[in-house]
Amino acid sequence: MSAPVSRAFPPAAVSSLQTFLLDGNCLSALPEELGSLLKLSYLGLSFNRFSHVPQVLERLASMERLCMAGNSLDTLVLQNFRLLRVKHLDLRLNQISSVVPDEPDLLRHITQLDVRDNGLTELDASLFPRLEVLHCERNRLARLRVKGALLKALYASSNELQQLDITPVPSNLTFMDISRNRLEVLPDWLCESKKLEVLDVSHNLITELPARLLCSSSLRKLSAGHNRLHKLPDRVERPLLEILDVQHNQLVELPSHLFLKSDSLRCLNASANKLELLPPSSLSEESNSVLQELYLTNNRLTDKCVPLLTGHTHLRVLHMAYNHLQTFPASKMARLEELEELELSGNMLKTVPTTILSCKRMHTLIAHSNSLEVFPEVMQLLDMKCVDLSCNELSDIALPENLPPKLQELDLTGNPRLNLDHRTLDNIRCFRIDPPPTFSANEASAGPVVWSHGYTEASGVKNKLCVAALSVSSFCGSREALYGVFEGDRNVEVPYLLQCTMNDVLAEELQRTKSEEDYMTNTFLVMQRKLGTAGQKLGGSAALCHIRHDPTEPGGCFTLTAANVGKCRAVLCRDGAPMALSVLHNVGLEKEYLRIRQHNAIVTEDNKVNGVTDSTRVMGYSFLYPAVIPRPHVQTATLTPQDEFFILGSRGLWDAVSPEEAVEAVRNVPDGLAAAKKLCTLAQGYGCTDSLSAVVVQLSVSEDCCSCCCSSTTSSDPPPPELSSEVSASEMSSEVGSTASSDEPPPHHPPAGAELSSARGCCALHPAEGGSASSSSFQRQLSSATFSSALSDNGLDSEDEEPIAGVFSNGSRVEVEADIHCLKAGLASSLPGPHHGAPRPSTPLPGAVGGVTCDGARGAWWAPGKQQRRGNGSVAPQEKSHNLIEVAADAPCRKPGGYFTAPAQPDPDDQFIIPPELEEEVKEIMKEHQQKQQKPPERTETPADYDDTPL
């Protein structure tokens, strides 16, 4: 303060001021005039530069709350608070490592103490005799002593506690969180606490619970997961317990009277144990069970336990994935009439009983990774929203003409014998099915198959898909791949935009820089700008993994470069052990905390930067710059034969499944899709309610990969130039709303003797093909496609961006000048002409090859045969040529539920409609094109910059 308080404020305001917030400044001392604020009750001095408690505060007789978080206090001298009358003292995020005690009777006025995120190794909170609430999370406490006479709430998670002393018995204690410590034994007085309602002792080393804990007359929620429990207390006497979480222990059985005497139990999570049987729900046909949610994923349950479920007539959610079930009797299913969500994945089921129709409220059926041969009759349930039957043995499916009106997701991938009529599925927002079999990129280039992948996505309980996955198994060439996972911070826009554009941005950056860290970092920074207005107030996390072939790298031919911001992470399984490829950037990292403090950002009590996000590096949230930045953590690893696979996952996955468990869970799963499905199912079974996304990429790097790869890429000619740096392919796709494909079109196999260019692929849509160097250059065709499009509202059309060359906007009409830059010389003569193919259902555009037509209404290219559905919901033709006229079309529209509309299926009645005003022009273009095809190609010298043309 440069002026006294009496001068800065009118006298009346000074005498009546009650709240004075000085947070986020550079104060290190306070003026004496501050003592004249006699009615001041709340003083905020957080995130300044105080190294001690100002003495002038002793004159503030009415002050009840003092906040000094984020300062430079290194020692807590309790004598400094002797003359203060504060009740609530906030000292979190300082550097306190020791406490200088004082007489307890002189600190009786303090009732709430917050010392989170300091460096304390021991705390004697008994020096505060009237303490009611204590926060001491995320320290290094090995021992904690608390005066329990008036204690109401204790928060002591994420320490190193081995001993907890609370005396006398806290008769007023209602909440206690001592999770993520090293406790082996719990005190017996927990059974005697008459007001304790919530107890969290998860993530400890506890081997046994107090004998009378399940007899408590007040306890309503008990979390004891991730311990070493072999059994639960046998004594159960009508507790008021409503939620019991005992997952990730070593339980072989549950107490025999658990369901019989737990009249209030609504939710039980016993996943990841060794259960083989369940206790009975009643001793007669009548049951008093009120159980609504039962999670039993990843146990050893058999068919014998199914009849014991029928007594839970109010059951709404049942998860029994990854057990040993072979059948689910129809009569037992009929008894569960209130069932809404059923998870039976990872068992040995061959059928789902037809009595599932008795569950009128059913909206979710997940039964992937079984042996189902018959499609269950769930399409007759009107409330059905999600059906996942992937990785089964389904063949012929006859679906009703009228699908459930609320159906949002139908996943049938991983059924190789499936024969399905696509036309009945036009209105499903997220429909997945296997593409037709094609040669992999590695096979096409005469090299060994080095990687294969599978991915999955799942919406949360709020029916909102805030995640997206990217899988490009042939990226910028047959020996590269790109995989990514994106998650929005409670929004669907940011992950969708990252999925659509980020691969094109990275393809451009690869041409501009050779350093692994630089091109990955630049990709994230450029993508931040491309988020436009959507990235100003919205944010999200991202994780990218890029596989490159580098024969010059010592020790291996392939390198894996990973980059991440936010809470999406990547983990590599090397020789059976997890190897972290990502870093969580939050205020818990000292460097990150110091960096955001340099930019005057504050951390609110919920540990969020400026109260917005708990990550210090994310995509978007431009208004928080420079405290929150998009610069990623980049890490490069050389792949070896010991590398088995790597996993990319969203926040929800890693919050529920540790890297060690994830690696162990999918290490022996041979299929990437089944592995990704298993990870998401485990996370949901462990209690995750957020959106989930997982990508599993299986590796097969052999010792002779280097020699094989080197021999197949011996061309000394420089690759053809990429798209012009002035206007990138990603800019074009972001402007016109094109989507990113999950897989590349299969490379063309030339006939014997044909000479094809061995150049590197120019973009994500055109992978390179192996072959010898050729003197024939790339040919180019230009086509002007005019289409109607509503103005984009996805945040990419920011007003400050310059117009893009080749894109001309006139009201609602956009003209795009497209550069077809991947034509091969002599390719047209080796392919059948239009008269050789089958009759086409729609009019071909100039340049269309072999029966491929463009459905302008749907924004996809259609071939008369089977279509290849890409992983992100788009559809691509089964085509072996890139000799196409590209036509920009509308991106799949986003609906309120968070799913993206998959392009509709081909219909023989569809016709490509040409506007009347363009009919003559199209006829002229077709005529000119046919004349050019009949003329022999002239050999002319091609300028060096011939292919370097802006769109």
C-alpha cells in the first residue's frame, strides 16, 4: 500500500469494512494503519510474499478468518497466533516444514486449520484444543496427533501416515479421510464414534477392519478399497451403511449376513477381488433388499452365484464383467425387472436370455468379449441407448425396422463373420462396425507388421461423450503411425476439434523441423491457435504418440515420441513393466507452481488455477495465458524387442486403473480392440462415471526390423514438396469442417513393371507407397467445387485469421479450389474404366475412378461394394487409387448428447444432385476430362516448385 488506509478509503468505509482481499499481489509487509479496521472479520493475504505473520494483525480484534495461502512461510511459529482471534486459519501452499509449539490454552480460539501442500513430516494438532476441522493433505506426515474432543472433520490423505493418535475419542467426528497413506491398523474407537458418517481408508496397507465397524449406528459410507483385506468383519448388526466400497483387496467371500442384515445398503463395489460366491439376499422368496448398484467386475464368480442375485429386486446397475460366467438363466433375468444397466463383458456367454425383455427400463447392455452367436432381443426395449456386442461371434443379424428411438450407440466391431444391412442404422449417432479386410501398411511396403491397434470410447453417466480418439496406422508413409486421445474439460467441442485437425498439423510440422521435441511442441502450439474462439473459454487434455522409422537411430529402427498436456497420458509396456511417457502438469509440481506464481495466478481451495482447471498445461483456456499454456511434455523412446505395447488413456481411465494394473490386465490380450475394451470396462467397474477413451497399440519390433526397413527405403531422391506452408491441409480442413480419418486408405499395389514414385505421403489422406524411384513426376488436377455450407460455429472461424487462398466465401456459399496432388503417372491405364465396372448408383464426378461416386448430401465417397468404416465414425470406400477429385463436405454434426452423427449408409436411390446453374459447367469439365484421358501424356519438364501450390 502506498497510502494509509484512512486516505485510500473514506472514514465511514474504514470503520465498517468487514472483508478485505489482497490476494495475488507482491506484498511482504502491511502498514500500521491496517490496525484501524476494527470491524474487519475476513482478511485475504494469499499469494503474496510474506515470510512471517504481520504483527499488525494482533490489533484486529474482530478478525475471524485469515488466509495466507501461497506465501513464503517456512516455519509455523504458533506464538504469532497467540494474540490473534482468528477461528479459520488457511496456510496451505507454503513451505512449512516445522512447527514451533506454544501453550495449548493460548490457541483455543482456532477451530479450523488448513496446512495442505506443505512439507510437514510431523504435526501435533493437539496444540489446538478446540479444533473442529483439520486439513493436512499432501504433506509428508508419518505421525499425526489430534485433540479429538471437538473434532468434526479430518482430512489427512496423501501422506505417509503410519500412526494416528486421536484422544479422547472424538464424539463429534462426522468425516474422516485418511486415504493414500501407509496405515496397517485402524483404531478401535472408530466403532464407538457415534456421529461418524463418512470414513475413507482406501489405498493403505490395512489387513483387517475393526470387528464392530459394520455394527456402527451412524456410518453411512465406508471406502476400504486398495488394501490387503482377506475378509470383512463377520459381525453385521443392522448398520445404517448405504455405500460399501471394498474393491482391490484379496477377499474370497463376503460376510454371510451382509445382505440379510444391511437394510440400508444401496451400493456395493467388490470388484477386483477373488470372490467365487455371493451371500444370499434373503432366506425366503421375500426379500427386504434395497440394493440398487452392484459392482463385481474382475472376480472369479461362476454360474452358481446368478440365482443369488434374484433377491435384489430393486437392482438397477449390475456389473459382472471378467468373471467365469457361462450362462445367465432366463428365469433369473426375469426377476430383475428394474435393471437399467447390465455389464457382462469378458465372460464365456453364448447367449443373452430373451427374458431381458422383462427389464423394461434397460438402457445399457455391454457384453463384449464373449462368445455370443445370437443377437439379443434388446432392440425391442424402448429405452435402450447403448448396445456393445463387440468381440463376439455374431454372424447374421435381423434388426427390426423401427429401432429404439433413444438408441445412441451400437458397437459391433470385432465380429468377423457379421453380415449386416447398414440401411437400418441411419439414425444411430455412434455406430461402429469392422471395415473390410485390407492389407496393412507394413505388408504393403514389403516390411514386417510392427504395430496394430484398437481403441474404444465410452460416455459418462450424464450421457455426454467428452473424449475422442485418433488412430492413423499409416501416417505420412507406410512406416509411421500416429495415435492420440483427447478429452474436453466438461465440453465436447475441444476434443472433437483436436481429433479432426491435429494429425494434419503434425504432418506439416514434420516437414518444417527434424527435432522430435520441436515438431511435437510446435504441433501443440499451432493447434492452440487453430482452436480459435472455442479455445478461448473451453479447454481440454491431449496425448499424442508418433511412431517413426529412423534407421540412423542407434539401438533400434523405430522411435516412439509421446507428448501430452492435461490429464491424458501414455504408458509403454517394456518387458512387462510400465514405463511412463507422460507427466501430469499441476500445482503439485514445484516448477509448475513457481511458473504460475510468476504470472500472478492463484490456486483456489479446490486446487484449481484461478478456480478454472487443475492442470497447468492444457489445450484451450486462452484467457488463462500465460499461467496456463499448451506447451507439452515430450519424451522419445527407441523401440526395442522388449516393448510389447503402449496405452493412451483419458483422465477417467488413469484415475480408476493404475499403470501397473493396466499393463497386467491387457498384456495377455492378443487383440488391440479387446484390450482397449477391457481397460474401459475395468475402469467403469471400479466406479468411474466420467467419459472414457483408451487406445492400445501392440508392438512387434524384431531385431531384423532395421535391415528390412532400410532395404525398403533406399531411394535417394528427395520427397516431393508438401502442401504450401502458407495454407496447410489442416487449415483447409479446419475451415471447411472436414473430419480426421482414423485409418489411412489402403496403399495401391501397382502391377508388375509399373513405376511408382516412392515419395513420402503428402498428407494424412495420402500415405506413401513403397517402390523404386521413378522419373515420372506427380501430376496435378484442379477442380473447383461449390457447395452450400452454414457458417461454422465450432470456434475455428476466428475473426482475426486471414483469408485462406483458394477458399472463397460468399454468404452461405463457399468455393474451394482443391489440389489433387497424389496422382500417379500411368495409373489410369492400369485401372478399369467406367464402362468396365458395375452400374453406379449415382453420377460420377470428373476424375472419379472405377465406380467411386460422391454423395454430396452425406459428405463421403461411395463405392458400389462394401464400405470401410473408419474408427471415428466416418466411411471411406474400399478403393485402391487416390485418383479422385476431392470435394469438401460438411463435417458430421454434433448433437447435444455428445455423440457425432456417423455418415449415413449408401442408398442405391441416392443421386448426386448438380445445381441447375452448374449443369453446363460440369458437362464441359467432364468433356474436357475425357478428351485429356484419350490424349497421350506429353513429356515436359516439370518446374521444381510445380507441386508447391497453395489450396
